[in-house]
Amino acid sequence: MDFPFEEMRFPLDESSVAGYVALTDGELNIPDAYQLSGTVPYRFNQSSDRRTGYRTKSIFAISLANKQKEVIGVLQFINRKKARSLKITDEKSALAYTLAFDSDINVLLQALASQAGIAIENTILQNYIKALFEGFVNASVAAKDSISFQANRNA
């Protein structure tokens, strides 16, 4: 199943998987999102599954940090497949073809999350530098125009 990218916003509290991970600066490895223990503070929001007909089973969620080790986001992986060629199209295939995220894949996903956090921070810094440079150029043009106006007025 192909789904368009969907940005989701939610309150930053421990009631959601992503919120919990962000606040604890950690990770969660959930073998079955629909079978969470009643003792955990977070819940899996099933609304996306209901809306799309998909079935989320396994989840690995990890915080994204910048170079200063500040949390800037959460990366969430859903439904590790038994084989790359398998297609998960409904609840039946999700239950049949999905594995929990094991320690080997977790190490890889931790490395990916580390790189993603740094890449996001670099993009933010590049955008800041670009805006700063554009502001400098605009200020220079305005100053030059002002000088030209004064010179023409005095002539």
C-alpha cells in the first residue's frame, strides 16, 4: 500500500508513542501496537489505520537529536516485514508478514536516526544562513539606493 506523506501534529505529552519518545529522549520497540500493556502511559492512535484500512503491528520509534543532543523530532518505523518482496495491504497480511524490530535492526535504525537529526539541523542552519544573506543583500541594495537618491538630490 502506498500512502502520501502525512505530517501529524499532536500535543507533546506522554499519551502518544511519539510524544513519549520525544519527552524521554529515548526509543520504544513495540511488537504489537494493538496489544499495549495497560501499565504504559502511552497509547497507539488507531485513527490512521481505520482511515486507510491498514494495520499497524510493530513499531520502532526513536528520538531525533541535534548536535547539542536536544530532541528535535521523532522517527517512527512501522511494520518490519519478513521479506522485502511481501506486500502489506490489509490487517490479514500485516499480521502474517510483520516481524518485531530486533536488536540488529535497532542498531541500524539508531544510526539512521542519528544521521537524520544532524541532516535536519544542517538544513535548518542552511535556511537560516540563506535568509541572513538575503537580508544582507536587501539592506545593501536599500543603502545604495538611499545614497544614490541623496547624491541625485544634491546635484
